[in-house]
Amino acid sequence: MAIYEAVVGRTSHPSVLAVYEEVRRRFPALSPATVYSTLDLFARLGLVQEVSGPVRRYDGQAGVHINLVCRRCGRVLDVVDAELDALQRRAAARARFQVSAVRFELHGLCPRCRRRQSRRNGGR
Ligand SMILES: [Zn+2]
């Protein structure tokens, strides 16, 4: 339950380590393996979504949204767009596909890492 609360409904996209660090404060006997397998179970049950990237993170937000994953710092930004839901339904209907999970991910550089990169390239 504590692991559930540390992920579901959060917008922070915590990594396994972040969930472990948080829950361990209340349950010092907790092992990282327990956190790992519990999050894996939640993902299989569709309660959370795995977000791939430099570090594996979990998204506990309900609703269709895009995760923008920074390949450098691993930060995950959310974009909610009303058209996503319609797009998803249209694509599934066209293919007569029954959808059980939805995952939108864009990979690239976040604004912070882009600024850092352009400074390194002499402000280009
Ligand atoms: Zn970044």
C-alpha cells in the first residue's frame, strides 16, 4: 500500500530507487527487490505505466498523456492534450483493435539540457 501511494496519482515519475528511498523511511526492513517486483506487478495490472529512458521510471497518472523523456538527464515531462484521446480511439477503431494499455513517449532533450548543449556549442 505504501508503495502504491508513492507512485499512483503522482506526477513525479519516480524511479525504483526514489520509491524505495521514500517507502523505506516508514518501513526500514523493506528491500529494493520488493519495491522492484511490486512496481512490476502494478505495471502488469495497469495501475502504473513504465516509462523507458536512461533510468526506468513509473508513471502513476491516470488519463491519456504524452511523456516527454529527456535522454540526457532522464527527466520526464507530461503533456496533456485533448486530441490524444480522440487520436487513440480513431487509430484503434480503424484497426478494430481492443486497447488494453496506452503509452505515448517522445524521447529527446529537455529545455534545460538543450540550453546546456547550446552553451557548450558556443551559444548556437
Ligand atoms: Zn534533460
